[in-house]
Amino acid sequence: MMITDKGVAVPDDMATVLQADQGALDAFQSLRPDDQQVYVKWVGAGHGADARKERLAGLGEHVKAYQRRPAEEHGSPHPLQDV
């Protein structure tokens, strides 16, 4: 288990993906702790091993592209959370 600079616990498989891409790791480390936790929950919320693998496969690009938007723009407190 990896602990981010902001104290968020990241599961081993997710940490492996992030550590394999320095840009993704840097982007993830720069996120606010609540955003880091949303990503951890999002990866873990995939239904079944295949869904988790899919989310992990796209994690690096997703994290690097992430930009926090005001909640009213997308109707959710975070773009990975359902309303």
C-alpha cells in the first residue's frame, strides 16, 4: 500500500499503475486529498475484476487530464461520482 504525500492510502495495484508513469504519479500527488480518495474509491467501485482492470488501465491518462470544475457545471461533487 502506498501512502500519498497528503496521507491517502492507495491500494497496491493502483500504486503500481501510478508509479509506472511519473507524470500520472505527479498529477495524482498534486490532487487535493479528497480528490485522491475519490479516485481510490472509483477504482475500487468497479464491478468485478475486469471493470477494475479497465479503470486501472485508463487511470494514468485520466489523472493527468483531470481538472477540478465547480460542481454546478456537471451536477456532481466530483466528475467520477454519480449524482
